[in-house]
Amino acid sequence: MYFWAEATQAGENTWKPIYHFFVYSMIEGTHDVFFHAYVVNGLDSVIWSGVMPIEIEGKKRVYGEFVSDASFSPENIANVTPLAYCSVEY
């Protein structure tokens, strides 16, 4: 899995992260994958998390986008780190 995140304007004076991901499965068959996104602040505390289900077939690639439902003040943008991982149900 590869992912990157970018900040976009959420309101008049707020921003939200948008996650872009690229998942490739090497396992045969169809299975459910869950994209887990979260934001960590400078104190190593999770300040937001979200999960999005993805259906993927073996040996196929999936590109997707996960738009956060959270919004943060502009002061937080320099002190947060977007992180993500995938989990698989067989």
C-alpha cells in the first residue's frame, strides 16, 4: 500500500486531510480491505481516526481517496502527521 495526504480547506478558517491510496493485493480471490486513516499531533496522541472499507480482487490494483470528516484550525497544520494502514479480512 502507498498513501499520501494533503490538506484542503474545510471551512472559512479550517482545513481537513484528504488521503489518497494505492493498494495492490497479491492474494488470490476477493476479500475486504479496510483503509484506516488517522492524524497524530506533536504529542503522539491520535486526534482523529476514520475507517473506509475497500473491496479488492486478488492481483488487482485499487486507487482511492478518503476524505476526512474532521476539520482542524490552521495552527495545527504544522504539528500533525497523517498516518494510514490497511487491514484485510479473508
